[in-house]
Amino acid sequence: MPIEQLETLHCDAGWRNYHFVKVTDATGTVGWSEYDEDFGSRGVTTAIEHLALGLAGREATAHECIYSELFCSTRPSAGGVTGQALGAIENALLDLKAKQLGVPCHALLGGKIRDRIRLYWSHCATWRINQPRFYEPAITDIDGVRQIGAEVRERGFTALKTNIFRYENGKPIGWRPGFGGPFEPGRNMDKPTLSDLQAHLEALRDGAGRDVDILLDLNFNCATEGFVKVVRQLRDFGLLWVEIDTPNPRALRHIRSQSGCPVSSCETLLGLRSFLPYFEAEAVDVAIIDAIWNGVWQSLKVAACAEAYEVNVAPHNFYGHLATMINAHFAAAVPNLRIMEVDVDRLRWDRELFTAEPPIKDGHLVVPDTPGWGVEPDEAALAKWPPRW
């Protein structure tokens, strides 16, 4: 059935907005995807709307052909917001195709390998420290960090991930020089920051107990020297992984050689060609794939290549409920899945914005068999919560 229209919709998501693609065919069947524009990706909406100009009349089932043609038309500027726009269109076409066929999206991906996906509680303590207006209760001291660790265990999750924090007069403050807070362009970690980070992790472990895995996201916040300091300091801590972003695969391989735990990376990469240098350099134990940015069909290609290099994969997922379900179908279908990210702390109006919440039980996501992704935005609710800018 041919595509009739493509639209973008937006709504308030507290400290950011949520963004969606809606593709409608000639029968009124709708395919949805979610994308991000507020975290370093300004302009994705404009790119989507421009690329959509030639989609009317095309068959949604031919999503690979559509993707290839759109990629050809943008090849001189591949990646960046253009790549994310292609991924958003691809994911909406997959949802539409699955609904036209009356099958869940994972059926288009080869079928699900697993019915339940192990989750880790992402941004654990982070949101309640950095964004207390939207995520309650606020965490204002080390005892609050210890308490959320206990909450993770009590709610049945078996893993959590946190970020870097300094403690000033006992109050935790995010340390994010990779993003300008504080402004330290050299991204050099001093001894007090390293000591505070270790105390933060120990508090989480005190609360969560020994059976809950802890993951640490260092992001872009150090240069190679600083990353090496951290992994050496935490060599015996028993992290499930340390997550590091660096544009240099050889530098990451060096960091990995100094680490006492697995190293994950690649969440900001677009397209298989960008991942290959990391696989060839043996720089990662786990490749993090953003299926919202890349598109699920293209992400499957990355996962298959990772498996050939004996590398596991994990989805990058810190968006809304639709994105969680898109990632769940991807995670259900790939053999070499390690674990899946999810933000458990949610906006108080999140449940209004979607037709359903991800089905999470005992720290696992139960993979649905309903047609499409299994979740859609509620357009009336989106209108009730207009975007902040």
C-alpha cells in the first residue's frame, strides 16, 4: 500500500522535547518512529521533512530501497543530522510495513530470539541529581545515592548505570567537561574528582548489594589520559562495563588494555562504516548501537558485523516509550545482545503521551507480539503538552 503522507510531531518532555515521525498510507494505516533533536542534533526535523518530499506514492514495504535512494541523494553529507533523519524515516516505515502485514516488527527482523530482555536502570541517581524538578525524589547527598541503589534491588532490577559526580560540601554535582560543565576543554580529571567518583560508586553498591551489576558511563568527559586513570583506579571494583566515547579507536584499544572490566563504546556512531575501525582495532567488548539514530534495519547490519568480530551489542536508549519499544524489537532479534538500557525514572506525564508503557517485569522487558512496535504516541496528549521551544 503506497505512502500518502509523512509528518513530524513534537511535545514537551521536561528538560527536552520528544519528536516523532508519522507515516500514513492510503488506507489510513499509520507507522510511527521517535527521534531526538535536542541533544546535539539540531536540524533533524528539517532534514526529515526535506527527505520526505519524494515519498508519496512509494510502497512502505520497500524500505531498504527507499533508504538506499535517500542515502544516495545525501551521500556528500552522510551522517550527522542527515543520517539521523534517514534512521527516523526507516523506523516509521518498518512500523507501517509491520502493521500492513499484521505482525510485530521483530518478525520483519528475522523473528525474536528471546521473549524477555534483561534491562539496566540507566542514569541511576543521575536524573534525580541533575533534574530534580522532573524526577523525584531529589538526591542531595550520598545517602540518597545509597537509597536509590537499594531501590534498584527492591524493584527487581539486576543492573544499573550511573555517571560522574563531584561532591561539594556533601552535595553531588555532575562532572561533565565533555559537554562544558564545568568548562575544562582539556577534560583532565583531578584526584579529588576521581576519589568522589569512587565514593559515589561505593554508595550505589552499598545500597544495591553485590548481586546487582554496576555500569559506569564516562561518555566524552575525559581525554585518553583521564580514561586510563579511571579504569586503573577501578580495576578491582567489578564493573559490568565502563562506557567510553572517543573518536580514536586506537586510543580506546589502549584504554581497554589498561581496564579490569569490559569496555563499551560507539553509541554516537552512524552507519556500519563508522563502526568498522573499532571492530578492526579490537577496541570494544560491547558495541552500543543507537537504533533510533541509525534505523533498526541498518542497526541489524552493524550487529551482524559485530558478531563476526566476536563483539556483543547493546542498544542506546534514553528517549521516550516509543523509542524503548523500537529498541526492544531490535534487542529481541539480535543474537549477540549483552543487555538493554532503559530509563526507569520518568516524567510524571509520560504515561499520558503513549498508548501503553513498556511491559517491564522483574527487571526485564517482556517482548510483545502486537503489530508494529506495540506502542504509539497519543496525538491528543501531544497537543496537550506542546513542545517547550
